[in-house]
Amino acid sequence: MNLLLKLILLTLFIGCNTKQEKSKDSAIQLIKIDTLTNKEFYSKTVISDTNLTNMSGHRIIILYNSINNFFPQTDSIGFRFPTECLFCEPIQVYNEHLVFGGHLEILNTKVTFNDKELAIPNNSLLTKRIGSNGKDAKPNNFKFSSGSGQIKYIEQSCNDADLNVVTLTYKTGLIKIRNLLNAEFFEFDSNKDGVSEQYILATRNCSQELAILKIE
């Protein structure tokens, strides 16, 4: 009887260990499934906001926004871009659309984050970005395809970010967007209709905050 009892106990022990190992494997697999891979952020149109004045008739679209207290956020909670300098990352033309930092594809109606860096050719075009002249300089005035613009320093937000106001003046009226972090302006024809859309990039390194706005 003692031998039989030992065999029963041994069988139960092995069975318990097998269940524990399966449970561990399941938990690991769950973590892998939840990892951010090729995540899509869909666009949102801003109708009104305390940071926005829009008398132009143009639409302001949020393609991506992880900045607190600035326009509606996209589903970016807990997401950190794989870089130590958001401001330094290039915006390149790739397969007839834009890519920010080698990972974030900027498409016409959404942006897609790729877990693996895209194989972008070295000779891919870089977008020309216009930024602020800084605290002790005059506002940066510039021309773009369908109007004129200005990026003006407001105040320092933190050690690595300034707050700017961007004003874009079209024939139909102006757009003014306030409290943009390290604002930069660029243009690109994303829907391939022969007319360039306007884009605004906002970044802050220390908190990994990023916003990409499109105006059409």
C-alpha cells in the first residue's frame, strides 16, 4: 500500500508541475501578444479647442497625439517612441508617403507604428521642416504653397521644450494653434491630388510626447 500511495502522490506532483509550466507558457505568450507591433492610430478632426482658432475653412486633423492637455489624444497610452531625441528624428519620403524616425508611417488618414525599423533607402527625400527662431529672436515668418505662416516663441515649457504659437494665413482666413511643443511646419501631398497639405509636428523629449497634425 505504501508503494501504491507513493506512486499516486508522484503522479499528482508531476501533473501539478505540468499545469504550472503550461500556465507560465501561456503568460509569456500573452505578454508577446500585447506588445506594440504595427499599431495603427486613426485620425481625428478637431472642430473646436481652446488651443485653436480656425477661420480658414480648412480642416485640422490629428494623425497622432500623445501630448497631455493639447487637443484630443490618440490611443497612445504607455507608448514610447524608440529614440532619445524626438526632435532630431528625420521625416522621409518612403513608398509615396512619409515616415518619421524610421518607424512611424504617416499615411493620408492614419499613422502606423512599425515595431521593426523600416528599410528606407539612404537617398530617400527628407522633408524641409521650419521651426521657431527661439526665445531671443524674432518670430519665424515664412511662405508655403497656399499662403504664409509664422512660428512664434511663447515661453519655455521645460528644459528641452518651448511652447510656440503657429499662425497660417490662407486666402480664406487664418488658422492659429497655440501651445505647440517645439513646433515645426512642413508640407506634403499625401492624397496625391497635386495640392500639398500642411503638417505641424510637436515634440518633447523628456516625456516622449509627440503630435502630428495635418491641415487640408
